[in-house]
Amino acid sequence: MLRQVAEGVLIHESEFLQSNAIVVQGRAGVLLIDPGVTGYEIACLANDLRELGQPVVAGFSTHPHWDHLLWHAQLGAAPRYGTARCAATVRDRLSDAGAKDRVAALIPPDIAEQVPLDLLGLITGVPADMAQIPWDGPQVRIVEHQAHAPGHAALLISERGVLVAGDMLSDVLIPMLDLNDTADPIEDYLAALRLLEGVAGDVDVLVPGHGSIGGADQVRARIDQDRAYVHALCDAGVPRDPRVGPSATYGKDWLPGVHERQLQHLARRSERDGTPG
Ligand SMILES: [Zn+2]
């Protein structure tokens, strides 16, 4: 079911990790950002759009993780985009014959059979010097950073006051650092939060990749919460964060031990480099 969160911007929420697919209405059809997770849900979204007489004219993946790279034949054959770095990462990771088996192994077993991998990751990079998505609709500015995943894009739809945050600023998931692709995951994360802070004044509606939609007050509150978590991680402290531990919505069942793994990884890294954090 589609729910309007701002003029011409609608959300379709998945049962998996409270994932949000975002529909932006343009002149001749819609831009679909991070379409969703199970085949059934994406087909349902495609049906809703057909009933509204709104074909998908463009797609966008915020970052190169499987749950943001999916597509379904019923959505049609519109061009699908990501940042140039996101597209290059996807090409790199999915080019060999065993790639889809590796991806399938990452998917929680209870939904694995429902996730359509046929059209996974078929995206084109937006040239690095192009700061917006090429499509016929409200301007969608690409705010690229290297937190969480290579070439991660937050999207600012200024005319509608909407920030699509991808996998940051979630009220249900802790910041998950990109521990494999970057020399300084902590600083990359903090730099991304500063970038988002820089556009916060233009935002009335915050749409995270996973979690609840937030109002203007939530943008700064979640930036502060994410920053506090990253600082606690850096100091190897215990974050006072409702997204960690037994009270966490998804921490136990879907993503157990993420916080502990991040702590251990950073401890090993600082031991190796002889630097704190
Ligand atoms: Zn992700």
C-alpha cells in the first residue's frame, strides 16, 4: 500500500526490516528509489502504480547492498541509476558466476526464496560530476558520501522538502560502518553526517531506508543520535542507544551482534595501526 508523505512523494513499506521504497511523481511517470525486498511486495507496488496510471520512468539505488538493488519485471524496463561509484562497486561484486549465490547466502533464510535476484543490480552510474538524477520530474539532488557503503547517495528533493537518507538516520538500526572498503570508516561516517547536517535546514520529511518516517525535528535528532553512537564506538564505550541491546527492534532477530562486530573490528584495526579508534 502506498502512503503519501509529501506532495508527490509516496512510500511503500516492506515487512523486512521496515524497508522503505520511495515513489516520486514526475511529469510522465514516477521515479522509484530502492524498490523493496520480496517479489510479492514489489509486484504489489507495481500494481498500485499501474492502477494510478503512473509508469516507472526511472529507478535509483541508494547504495550497493542487495536489499537496495532489487527490481521486478512488472516494474518495466526503465533506466536504473546509482552513483558512479555505487555502479562500479556493483559491477565489481556481481560480475562473476558465483555472485548471485553469494548474495543469496546473505539473505535471511525465511525470506530468501521470496527475493527476486534476476534483475539484481542492473544499474547505470550517474556521472560523478552530475549532481542530480537525470529524469523528468522534481529535481533530486544526489548527496554522495562514503559512509555505510561505497558511493552511498542520500537524495534531497528540495521542492518537496524530502530527504531520502538510504541506510543512515534510522530509528531502528544503528549506524553500520563500511569496514571493508575504506581506510577510515569512523571519519567517513562523521563526514557523511556533516554533509546531511548541511542540508537539514531544507528537510521537512526524512525517509530512512529502514525505519520510521521522521519530521523536521527528527533530522537533527537522528544526526545527533548517529554521531553519539559513532563516538561511543570510537571510544570503545557502551552507547546509550535504544537501537542496541535487548530493547532493539531488529538487533536480536535480524542483525544480531552488529554492534559487537563493529567494536571488535575497530579494536583490531587500532591495534594494527597503533592509533586510537
Ligand atoms: Zn545497506
